[in-house]
Amino acid sequence: MRHAAALLLLCAWASTASAHHSFSAEFDINKPVTLTGAVTMIRWSNPHGWIYIDVKGTDGKVVNWAFETAAANQLYRRGWRPDDLPVGAQVTIEGWLARNGSPTANSGKVTLADGKQLFAGATTPDDKK
């Protein structure tokens, strides 16, 4: 019985650990990015939330970017509320580009149209090295 319980706990821990990733595995601390666009969706989820924004490039083409944030409960403790980023709201997000070249980044600071700034990252950049 003890072995079965230990095996069950080990499997549960392993699946949780593998679901999470290190910053440097997916994002490049040496490639900061700052983008401004309109919010298309925000996902309050764990272990990371996501902010999606439409960014218009210099060529006029609109690209939907995905910005990883801290977990929903961390955002809430930092003062975020789901209605802070309604669809269509203009935001500027500072972060770090994904290593795979997709329009994905890890977010740091989010600046709302009224100038209010919210920290969205899981840790500070220095902690992610």
C-alpha cells in the first residue's frame, strides 16, 4: 500500500514539474522587446497566464502576439484584476522574445493607456539567468 501511494505521489509531482519550464529554455534574456497593440484576449491560468495583443507592423500587417505572464493568483496579488485589460484596450508590453522565432514573448512590465504600470512576469530578469 505504501509503495502504491509513493508511486502515485511521484507521478503527480513529475507531471507537474514537467509542465513548467525554465525561462531560458523558451525565452532569450538578450532579446528584449517592447510592443504596443490592442488586447485581443487575456487568459487567467496557471502555471502562467497569457496576454494576446494585435500589433501593427511597419508594413501594415497585423500580427497577434502572445505574452506569457505570471500565474493568475500571482497577478491578482500584484493588484491585477480581470477587467484591467478589456478586449480592445491599448497596452505596451516590455518583455523578452521566444527562442523559436514565433510572435511569443515573456512579459515583464505592462503599461496601460492611462500610464498605469503592472508587473506581469514570474520573476525579475536577473532571477531568470
